[in-house]
Amino acid sequence: MQLTDAQIKRFVLDTALVTRKDVDTAAALASERGISFADALRSQGSLTQDDIRRASAYVLGVPYVSLVKRAIDSQVMLLMPEAIARTYSAIPYAMTDDTVEVALLDLAHIPALEGRMRTGGRRIVARLTDTASIQSALSRYQRHLHTAYSETIRRAADTLKHGGAPEEVERHARTLLDTLMHHALTQGARVIHIEPGETCMIRYRIGTTLHDAMELPKHVQLPLEDTVASLARLPSLGAVARDGRFRITRNGERVAVRVRTMHTHAGTAIALTLVRAGGHGFTLDGLGFHGALLEEFLRASADPRASILLSGPLGSGKTTTLYTLLDTLRTPATNVITVESSIGAPLTRVHQVSIRPDIGFDTQAAVRAALAQDPDIIGIDTESDPTELTHLLATARLRAIRTITSASLGAACEALEVFAKATGDATLPFTHVLGAATVRMLGGNREAYHLSARDMDNLRDVARMHDILEVLKEERVIPQKATWSSVSFYRAPLETPEHEVYTGMIGVHELLTVTPELLTISKKPDASNYLAHAVEHGMFTLVEDAIMKAVMGITTLDEVWRIVALYYGENALPH
């Protein structure tokens, strides 16, 4: 939650932090530039950003902490990957059995941190702090990582430079690779990239963003290639793209490593995907679900006769949503089976099956086999013929077997039209269709501003802005008396480097409830008729969810217009 301009103005006048003259000047500047009152105070030098944070803490009743001289347990810091801590200027500094206290510069970053920390089920409790505290804590975090990993990596790299007996080279290369993987897991990375060039560049993908991790001497590249090939039981990596797997154990935890290689002009590029056994660590909240939509989605998926279709383009998070939902639904009393094109991650207490069309074991054959195994829930993540698949899904629904199916189609109503045309309305088994897309997440360096009247008119052409305002009030994102003229949106300052403007991706969603009335509103399947009916009955669209996330400070108005162009076409963009 952010302070309103009125709250800040009242606080600085009541406490005499700023003179009345400077307050009036800042108010005029904010109106002229379309920026927040706080940014205007800062730009004219009346208050520092840390002064504004202290004021926010006081007014909002959020404790303000200093970490400069405070001891922080390294195991608590490690709950948040260092790259995420740097990106969001946040640091976990204390932990109890139930909570993790996180000090940060901007309370609006809390939603972005959900799902990006290993909290062990603990609740995140926010505390405001100052820039010096964050810099001090990050410096200590980096020193800890250097002590724990860098020396081991340096010694192994130095030893490899001098060569030696084959068994010695192999041992030190294995030490180097093991240390890299352990460091990557500590940082919450899901993919390690080992890239050849003038140096051996190591990069980690944390969430959806690729981060530079370290540069190693060029001479370690070949020993690392040989070690990876040996562990994955691959022939010499050479010029042919390879795909293999091996497993490691870290602190008693089993980790599956998928190996993919590609030959480049500089050598062999290696991508190691790390998959922890037993789960992937995402939550529905962390994927972007919120408010009434989250509650309705959970309620729908709990129905024994639910048949849910997840729809969206490639990269929209369908597989991650499927896995997260299955992780939520599975219990010792349920039999859960998945049918997948390729198993993305092992799930505990879930029977996962890969299709093999080359031997006749396609999606339909796999689903029939799954139905014969007395399942409670079947998840399907393949591309298949809608006609045959829906007949099997209808059978599952009659037997009170929940199904969750993904499809690389468009928004919810477009996906429903595709299946309805293929199978006929009467045979559609779906109870709900979830439309999904992704928007880029705004980085930590940002400023608040207010929309112009023209911007607001443009948004009213594509969204129900009055209804969105009410939802934001219900979720307590904005004050109850807020109007669109007082609501802040967010953007990166002009001087922000391009690579720091956005820091990852998050989902936007719409949930369509499939009813007999919906399917019979027109003589033939029609997405536009479905959409009009759904909106009339309270469904919020992908665009409207993106606008909500823009107000929350998670994304920008530019991303909202990108979603508009994707689903409504270029003609829907403001001219």
C-alpha cells in the first residue's frame, strides 16, 4: 500500500518537515509534470527518498528498521536469491516459526516477492528501511557467497589451468561443476547457462530473468563439457545437439538435472535445467492470481466434477499453472495422473506419463490408460485433436474425475469457440476456461504518476474502469475514497538502463464459467458473443487484470497496451 498525496501533504505539514511554501511549490510541480507529490518533493530537494520512506512507515503503521549494525543470520538471507534481493532492494533479516521479516524500500514490491522466496510456508512480514541498510545487507550477503563458493571455484579453476593426470582433471572439474550447481540452487536458479567465448560465462535464470553469475577462465570450458557429458552418459558433445539427464543430491534433497547442448562458433553452449524433486516452489498468488478470481479458481478446481481448460499462447504459464494447481490439490487420499508431451518437473505423489506418438501411445491412448487407473484427477499438457479429447473428458466428468487440460489457444472465449466448433456445444465437458497471458514486471527503480484525462479515456475504450476501481478497493489496494484522478500508476524513470526497466514476467488471467446459457446464446459458436455474455455476468478480462496489476505497481501501462494489441488487435490501440 502506498501513501496518497493527501496523506503525505498532511504529514509533512503537521510535522513541519517541509514549509508551506515548499509544499505549494511541490503540488504545482506534481500537477505540471503528472508525477506524484512525493516525487515532486524529492525532485525539488525538500525531502530525500529515505525521508519519504520514514513518513510512509509512520503513517501506515509499518515498523521502520535499520540493518546497518544489525547481525543477520546468513541462512535467513539465503531465503531470498541474491539477484532477487538486488533487483527489488529487499532483504530477509529475521525469521520465526510462522513469519519471515523482510526489509525493503518499497512496500509495493511485496507481491513480486511472493513465490520468489523459499519461506517454507511462513508468512512474509514487510518492514520499511533505508538505502544504507539495503546496501549494507547486500554487501554482507555477497561476502557470504564469496566465502562459501568463490574460493572453491577459484581453486578448482586454477588447478585445471595446470592440467595433470586425467583423473585429477576429472576430479577438479567435477568439484567445479558441483559447486556451480549448489551455488545456483542456493540462489533459486532453475537453469544454469555455461557459455563459451573469450571467457566461460556462467549465467543463471532466476524466475524468468537471466542474470550474469560469474566469468570463469576459458580453459575450464572443455573440462566442464567432458564432465557434463560423462554425468549425462552422452557421447562427446561435439557439433551435434545433445539432450540428457542426471541427478545430484544436495543436503539430502534430490535434484534432477536436464542437459541440453548446442554447438556454436565459439564452442559448445550448455544449459542445465535444475528440477527439485517434490515440487517447483510456485504458488497461485506468485503466478499473479489474486482476489475474487483466485478464490473462484480454487473453488472451481475443488469440485469433483470440474473440467478446466487452461488456454493461452506459448510462454503464458499454462504448464506452471497446471503443476501449481496439482500441487495444491494433491493429498495422500487422491490418485493424480498427468499426461504430458514432456515432463517438465517431477511432482511428488503424482504419476506422470509422457506420450510416445512414435509407438502409438498418443494423447488419447494415454488418457484412456489413465482413466483405467482409478484416478481422482487427470492433468493433460499436450497438443491433441479437440474432438477425440473432449469425448474422453466427458467420460471423466461423468465418473466424477477432475480434469485440467492445457491448450495453446487464445483468450478464454476464443478457446471455447475452437472446442465448440470442433465438437458441437452439446458435447463440451468444460466447467471453466482459464485464459492466461504474461506481462513484464516493473523493476525496483520506478516512479509514480497519474494518468491524464486522455489516457483514462483510452482505457475506458477497452475496459470497465469503474468496476476495476471497485475491485481494487475491495482488495484494499487503494483507499476506499479513491478516484481515478488520485490513483497512481508506475513507470521507470527516464534515466533507467533498458535492461533494468523490467525484471521478469507474471501472469494475467480471466476465468470463464461455462454454463448451458452461455453455450446457447448464439446459433453457432462465437467468441465475441461468449465474451459479451461473460462480461455482463461479471468476468474480468485479461486486459482488465493487467490494468489492476499496473495500479498495484507490478507492471506498466505499456504492458497493458501490449495485451490489448495481442487480443483486440492493433486497431484497438490509441491513435
